[in-house]
Amino acid sequence: MSEVYQLKITLQRSKPPIWRRVTVDSAITLGDLHDIIQIVMGWTNSHLHEFYDDMRQNYSMDGMDEYGGCDDGKSENSVQLCELLTDEKQKLFYVYDFGDSWDHVVLLEKIVESQEEKPTPRCLKGKNACPPEDCGGLYGFYQMQEVLKDPDHPQYEEMMDWLGGEFDPAEFDIDFVNAMLTNEDAC
């Protein structure tokens, strides 16, 4: 038997809130958790990222200093989630895309025993669509939504072309996310 963590991952300062509730094996590395967050939130893994804890210790991808990032942290691939989160209600922080600054809170909601030897990550619930990559952070995301509400807006056609079609900020497809988690080799 192994422990399973129920996590709530919330995009900070998003209104209405954008969040996902997932279960993961407590022994996964932070690198594996990064892969899971990318899938459940709907990101495309196109940017740098890092985790940090309440003590501001950062955990980043190997070779982060080569990209101009901070190299005073630990490798995310050498740290298991259960080393950082040991009690319910503890938090970990995840930043994706240092330009747009997508800041997430990863809250350990519940610890449960699993009958599976290596539990598969699962998304239990979520709310609202993830902002598109490179839209300019939350400010740009909200501005994008305002443009899309007005087909007469001077930037409407350009925005629709950039998005490649319609965008519903309330959409979240849990079945698609779980299919992606099942097919993800890194998880």
C-alpha cells in the first residue's frame, strides 16, 4: 500500500477561481508533479517553472542556471512530494512562466491509503479554463476576455486568429484531462 495525496491546485488571484483537485502518489518527485500540473491546468510546458515552500526554499528543473534562473535551489527531480508535504493543510507554491507569472498554490487537502502499488494520478474536479499561454498574465487574460465579448472590438479578429477559434473561460473537460493523465509517461 502507498499513500495518496489529494491536492487542490489553484491559480492565485484568478477570479473566478481557476483550480483543480487531483490525487497523486505521495512519493512522486516535484518534477513529476510539474508534469501533472501542466496537464491538469492545461498548460503546454513551454516555459520555465519552479516550486518553493513556506521557507522560500526553491526547487527547480536541472540546469536552471543555464537559462538565467536561480541556481541556489535544489533539483525538483531529487525531492519527493512527501518530503515537503507531510501534514494536511500544508502548502507548496508553483510558478510557471516567469514572464506571465502564473502563480499556483498546491494545498495538501487529504492523505489516504491506496491499494494500488503505484497510484495513477487522477483529476477529481476542477473549475474554469486555464488561460492560454503567452496571453500576458492575469491582466492580459482578463483583457482578452473583454475583447472576446465584443465582436466589434478592433482587436477581436486578431484575437480570434491568435486563439485559433472560440475560447470559453468557464470550460473544463475532466474526461480529457484524465485521459491525458492516463497516457502521460512521466506520471
